[in-house]
Amino acid sequence: MNKLKTILVGADFSDCSRSALAQAVRLAKWNHAHLHALHSVEYLTLSDAAYASHIPQERLEQDAVAEAKHRLQRWLAEAGASSDAQALVDLGTPVDCVLRRVRETKADLLVLGVTGSSMIPMGAGTLATKCLRKASTQVMLVHQGHDGPFRKVVAGVDFSDQCRGAVAQALRVAAQDDSQVHFLHVFTGSWGRYALVPDAWEVDEEKAAQYRQALEQRLREFVGDTAGRTARFAVVEAANHGHGIAEYARRVGADLVVLGTKGRSNLGYVLLGSTVERLLREIPCSALVVRPPEASAGISPAGDTGQ
């Protein structure tokens, strides 16, 4: 990641969000960045509790906020956060609270657990997915238990201008954590369209090998200077790009996948590319989604939903 000034991390007190907070603390120390930890208290839950218990809602809100702030401060201390790390507790729906705090703190990076207190076993949770769509900043989704250095980093490359940022970020993370970095291009062979009628098409293995070699050469040229780091370049075929990236990350034991997104749409929120959305459904590790500069700056060129 380029030099970060402010990091916002969401904590719902699930085990996964504890890992996200620990990773945010580590990144804040690395970048000498300001760290804000946020917990949101659902006011609808408190409203129901107040009605059922006959306790004034205002009193319940005060108690819930005080308890959450105390717990959040304890988590920060246990994670080794600096003394100036700020514990924030808001009343409201989590996605609204997170997006508002991203704007208010001018966060360069939003860190969330891949899954939250809903304990969804596979794929990104609802909050993570919504924030990834709508936040105008880089977003890192952290897997449970992954609070240390990233040892294997995979950067998805589709040769678009948007993914140049992902290449740069992958190299920076690899340099900081002394990790192995893989640059991956996933393709669907032109012969794939004939898969339903196998007798009508035969793959020329020699031409297929030439095809892959040409793509690998393009991948190496696109990545260019790796700043002295030894990098691995891989070209793999898959039915769709998101599944191909997920399978490759799983096969090599990656603990971070770095991807770029498309820009902003005229609807006023970030539309993810199809690659990112597919990957989120079967994400095997932590992920860093990098915005193009115009998205972070709030400029809204014509959007494109495909990556």
C-alpha cells in the first residue's frame, strides 16, 4: 500500500474482527498511520430491549456505548496499538456508521473481517460486501486468525490500467513482509466456448502452449520492474476469472490476494468488477481491493461492471 495516513477498522467483537483489528494495528505501525477502531451499536436492537425490559432506551444506549467503548479500548491495548489509537462507538446500522466514519476520518484504508458475527463460513459477509461496494477507499478483508505478516501475496492482473495499482501494492506488501509474490493472469481459452460440443472442436495443444507463453510474456512486460524481488508469474485457464484466482490462491497457499476495481458509476457508488464479486463468494484468504485514483478522489467517470 502507498503510504497510509489514516486507517479505519471495524470491530463487531467476532473472532474474525479481532484478526482484522490486529492486522490494522500492524499496518498502522508499519505506515505510522492514525488508527481508528469502530464499533456500531444497532439502535433497533436497543429499541426492542427497551420495550421488553421497560428500561428507558436512552439509558440502554448510554450503557451499551460505554460498555462497547471499554471493550474496544481493551482490544486495542491487547493488540499492541499505540496510545493515540481512537476507539469509536456509534449508534446506527453498521454499514452507515462505517461509511460515515470513512468520510469523516478521510481513511486511506478500511479494514474489516471477511465474515462478521453472523459466522458465515464461506464468502464475504453482508457488511464486508456492502462496504466494499460503497466505500471510496482501499478495503482490506481479513480472514479469521490471520493477524500476522502476509507470506504469500497473489496479485490478479487483467492488463487493465486499474490493476496497475494492485501490482504496485502487492510489491510494496511483499517488500515490507518479505513475502513471496505471485502475479497471476486468468484466461478463458477461445476453445472454451465449444465445451458443450466436444466433437466439434479439438484443442491444438501446440497452439494452446504458444497462447499461454504469449500471455506470460505479456504479464512479465506489464508488471515490469519488481524492485529486485523475485516474483512468480502464472497464467492459468478457468471458466471465470474470480474462480480461477480463488483456486490458484488456494493451491499455492496464499494469504493475501490483491485486486484492482473499476471506477465509479453514475449511481454514485463503486461497482465492483465481476472478478471481485466472484472471488468474494469463495474467498480463500485475506484480500486487498485497490481503488483507481479517480475513485478515491470522488470523480465519477462512466462505470464498467466487468473486470
